[in-house]
Amino acid sequence: MEFGPIFRSLLRNRARVILIVAEVALTLAIVANCLGLILDTRAKLARPSGFDDEHLIAIYSNPFDDRLRDPKLLNQLVDQDRRALAAVAGVRAVSETGLRPWESSGSRTSVRVPGTHDEPVPTQAAQADPGLFDALGLPIVQGRDFTEAEYDHGADAPADEVQPVVVSRALADQLYPSGDAIGKAIAIADESERFTIVGIVDRFYNPFGEASEKIMLSPGRSAGFDFGAHYLVRTQGNPGPLLPQLEKALLSVDKGRLVRLRTVIEDRDEYHGRDRLLVASLDAVMALLVLVTALGIVGLTSFSVAERQRQIGTRRALGADRLAIVRHFLLENWMVTSFGVVLGVLLAYGLNFGIVTWVAGAKLSPATVATGALALWAIGLGASLGPALRGSRVPPAIATRNV
Amino acid sequence: MLLYNLRLAWKSVRRYPVLSALILLGIALGVGVSTTFITAYHVLARDPVPGKSESLYYVRMNSWGAADDPFLRTRTPPPLITWRDALELLKSRIPVRGTATFGARLTVFPPGGASPLRQRGRLVTTDFFPMFAAPFRYGGPWSREADAQGATVTVISSALNDRLFGGADSVGRTIRVEKAELRIVGVLAPWRPRVRAYAPLSDPLAAPEALFLPLALTASMEMRPAEMQMDWRNPAPGEEKLPYASRLMINEVLFMELWAELPDAAAVRAYKSFLNAYVAEQKKLGRFPHPADVRVTSLLDLLDEWKVVPPQTKALAAISLLFLVVAALNLIGLFLGKFLARASTVGVRRALGASRWMIFAQHLVECELMGLAGGCLGVLLSLAGLAVLNRVYGDGPDGVPFFQLDLPMLLAAVALSLLAGAIAGLYPAWRICAIPPARHLKSQ
């Protein structure tokens, strides 16, 4: 291989070398950091909720008719609503609950094992009605569901009765690490209320506050005149087409209210909206950047080929075949790109340090940097292939002309 | 001379159309990408209430109960304050203006019996409007007396006015909101502040509410806060039978934002000592069990503390600036190639008496011309980019786009493209004018 001559010719074209090296290095630094940000955000976007998101509809019913200020009437309305919703073909389960998947709101409290002075554990808290577990697609993996009597009592349970709760695996494991949480007691941090764990649900994630994987569910209902009633409907198939029918079903029960229906997927997309925008922006910046850099390498290599027509002609006249010419230019470019890649790896870590220190973000993983480096190597070679092939087609006769 | 150089530049563009198009595209992409993301950052980070934000202060105090609960982080003040504290502190005459607010969801009944609407509303005192520079189209804020008497009045957004009254001057008309008949005293002009500065805790990038009501209506209209509420106290026996709004008022529920307009440092100090005196007094009544911790934070510091501008926006702006650097490097190469390709013409001009300086100027003019043209194209690209961002972030209900290219950013974009042209052109122009003319004349 002609490393020596190539290296010496590079020294004679310092401007071009510096330009390509700088371009490749900066591009690699940017691409690696973009990739890092994209992978972090993608991981966040891909996080499963543990619910049957694709088949869920969230319904908000806000009464405005003064009749419905009577709690008894409102309670009847909820029962009628549930029956009407369940009667719509394609509906699998219905629940009245304040828990709304993929909404960054809710209710939270903190709990501990009663009688201890352990750090209280922050958790989400919500009320469950008989349809909730079925509606969320959240099976009880250990213990049991609430009994009918427990559901009936709800918040009106006698004060001396120990109230049952169903908790998520994450909460159970933190309070009772040995895995024997069923039948054990938990209490609100100030011990004002005590509960017994009767069941455990497995995976749970809702993006509310710090308590996102922990939840404590008590039997009860959340509807009220000023708060409205919230329903979760789980469908058998695509939930979108059912929205008009469900709305009609509710309004035929009572018109004295406002009804708003959304698929949970809409809520999830809205929740992820800004992160998805970030990923799309970074994708666009990265693609355009690679395009600009590739064009730059094509341009610079083309000029270096055009500048050296006579040298190529001389080499061809002295017996070098076309492959040797292609190899020369590819090797030359490979060397320059390699300098750029090495420098770029350093720059990538430098830039990442800056971003982590002054902005926010995660540290770069070596795999991400390696991926970026390989990609740029390939792009550098690919971009110089065209000009190199053109150079190889320079006829040997050109060496003898124009002297 | 400039005209002559411009003509030469135009000729050179026409001679190398493909290369010139590549150069143009390179500048346009660099300027377009960086302008888009720097504008996005600039818009989000911009002072939300220009000219006023220095004198707006947010009030926090540690009113947590005695229970030492790390989840509630009782060692630092909560981000919101209680009704009773807010109302008591509003009485102070140290601030020039002051307001206490919370958000609510309201059912609005359009006149004429159309089906009701669910709208976001906010309960405020009249000082809210001048403090946060809310622009009025018709009418104005209600009076301080209206605040004191709990008058049934309201200020509505321009979007709601369009929807209910077709954009006509609706001042003096009455709409039903929940159970109350409210008289409209003011209609806002389209209003889309970058940050909902008065409520930075709950969805700060959302558009302002559709209705503003006097805070004094909270009890009579049985308002229920729709944004964050924190409650650490267990209800007293029988309390649960009371309407929700009454419970809020006697309770320790944290749900209000309290803002004070303090003109200078002396006023801030005076206000702080007033707050400390208030806490000391409350301690005698058995409240505020923790050490007094009173915070009076300026609006800009608060936005910083609560990271209202997503930090990724800053990273994107930095990355897009680097993009411009790569684009400029790329241009150096392209200009270098283009200029050296016609070195022989330069040789002829030099031999005919053109000075080095003239050659240098000629090439720099060409670079700047390309820079400017590419910059214009780049501004168009960034308008398209911002339109895409606006579609995701959502225009305000008033139809005011969230991200807009303002004059300073437009000038910055033009300056950036000229700078890119100059930086990219300097070295190639110098190289070409440094070539001795004889070498190129010989090979003719």
C-alpha cells in the first residue's frame, strides 16, 4: 500500500485535510450527542404503563344541571351510566374512577409500615370500583380483589373496620421486601388511617409525580357534582369508532351534563408530545448534518481529483491500473476521515460533558459513540467513492498533453 | 466598484450553477436549522412580562404541619400557599400591587341557550391584569371595590368572546357561569404570553384561561381548584359535610399563588420583615411549627428554579449552532474549489493590473452575496421549521402562534448568514489573491 506517498501528498494539501478532519470531527461529536439524547428519550417514550392502553377510552362527565347537586341522584346516575356504557356492543369493561392513565395528575400520599419509624414511602392513591381492574387490564397477581361488601362500603366503611387496599408490586416490595405483603398492614404516614393489603397488581406506571410506579387502591367511588364522574371504558377492538356511540349512550341517560371522550392513546401521545418533538427535531438535525458533511466530502474530494488530473494521467501512463487510482483516493480519504473520527470521539465526550454540566442529559455510552464513529467512517468512504471512480477514468494520454 | 464586483459574482454563479446551488443549499440549511432552534429557545427563555418581571415577586412560606414527612419535604416551604394566608397577606400595603390566584374549570352557558361549554378559568384580584400586562380589547379590569364586594363580574378572553359574541364588544352583557350570572366588564385582546408566568407550577406553557373572575366569588360560586392542591391535615369531624370551597378556606390546603409587585430592594426588605412578623404572629396561634422560612422570589428566578424552559431546548440550540459551524467549514471547501478552478482568470486580471486587494474584495463580495442569498433561503426554511413546531406545541386559542420569528431573531439570522459567508470566504479569497499571476499565465 502507498501509505508513504499518500501521507506526503496530504501534507502538501493541508487546507483540505484540516477542513475534512474538522468537519468529520464536529459532525461525529454532534451526531453522537444527538444519538445519545434520542436513545434516552426513546427509552422514556417506550415505557409501558402496564395497562391495556390501546383499548382504553377516558370519559369525563361534568354535570351542570342543578338537579344533580343531590348526591343521591348523582350516584344513581353513575349506576345508570355504567349500565348504559356496558350495553354498547364492543365494550369489555367499564369503571368509574379518578385514575386516568397517562395524565400527569392524580392524588398522592405517603405510607409506612404501622408502628415503625421507617422513611414514609410516597405513593399514588386512587379509588377502585368493581370494574377497575378489568378496565385497566391490570390483573391481580397475588391475593384477591375486593369483595362485594367492601366495594359497597367504600368510603363509608365503619371507622373501626380495617380497610382493605390493593397495592402495586413496587409498593408492596418496598414496604415488605421479603414478598409476604398479603394480609399485612400499612398506614398513612401520620398513622391517621390503617389499611390491610389484600391484593397486589403487577406492573403499574402512571406519570404522576415521583410515585409513578407505586399505587394504593381503595374501594370506593370518586364522582361528585363539582368534580364530575370519570369513566374508563375498555373495548374489545379499536376504541376510536365507539366514541360517538358511547357519547350517545351517556346523553340518553341524562342530558344535564357535559361529556368529553378521549382515547387513552390520545392522552399518551399528548403526554409524550414534547419528547416526540425533541426526537423528531434531533432526527432532522442529524440527517441534515450528515447530508451536509457528505456533500462537503464529495466536493473536496472532487476538487482534489480535478487538481491532480495530470498526476493521475502520469501514474496511469507509468502502468498503474484503474483500481490503483481508486485505491489511492479511497485510502487517502480513509486516512483523513480516521483522523477526523479520532478527534471527533474526543470532541463528542467534550460536548457531552458540556451538555451534562450546563444543560441536562445523560452521559454518553461508548456504544453510541462507536456507532457514530462507524457511521462516519462509512459515510466518508461512501462520499469519496464517486470522485475516486471519476479520477480512475482519467485517460493516461492526459499526462502527455498540455505540457 | 461594488457593482462591478457584484456583476462578476453573478457571472461566476452562472458559470458554475451546480456548485453555486450546493453552496446556497449549504448556507440555507445551516442558517435555517440554527435559526429555527435558537428562535425556539429564545421564545421560551424570553422575559415573559417585559419591563415588569423585575418587580414581580412570588411568595412562599413554610406552613407545613408538624408531622415530619419527607414526601411533603416539610423542611422547605411548599410551592403554593393557603387561602387564609393569601387573603391576609393581600391586605399589606407594602406592595404596589398584589394578587392571589388559582385555576378552576368552569361551565359556561352561552346566551341564547346553545349547549354549555367547559372552560378553564382563573380567580384573581383586579391587580392581576396590570401586573401581568394582560392586554384589553374592550373595557378593562374590574374595580377594587368589586373585589371587596365580591361583585358578579368577569373578564373574558378574545377567543371566548369570538365564540359567544362573534367578536363584538360584549362589555355590559351577562353570561351564566356555573350558578352565577356574571356581567362582562372587559374583553382581552389576543394574548399568548410565552410562559403563563402567574402559574408556573401547572402546565406553564399552556395558553391563558378563557375567563377571569374576582377571587371573592370563590365561596358563593363554590369554586373548586383545578390545579395542584396539597393537603396535609386530616379533616375535623363533620368538616366533610361542608361545601368544598368553605373547607378550603378554613383548612390548610395549599392551592394558591400569591404575587406581590415590589418596586425596589427596600420594598422587598420591608415586605420580607412584614411576612416574618406575620409568621411570628401565626406561631402564637399554633400554626407554622417549623422554623420561619419566608421566600420572596423574583419571577425570573422562580422560572429558573422550577426549570420552566425545558433544558433540552437549550441543548438543541447549542447543537444547531454547531451545525452552522459545520456548514461554514463545508463552505470553505466549496469556495476554495470554486475559486481555484478559475485561478487562470484571476491570473489574467492580476497581469492586467488588478491589485491583490481588488481580487480579494471581488471574491469576498461573491461569498457575501452567496451568504445573503443562502441566508434568505435559510430564513424561509426556518419559517417552515417553526410552523412545524407550532403545530405540535399548538397555537393559542386566540390564534397567536407560539413560536414566531421576531425582528431581533430575523436580524440575527441575516447577521449569521453574513458571518458564515465571511468566515467561509476569508481563507479561499486570501488563497486566490496570494497566487502569483505568472504561474497561471504560463499554462495558457
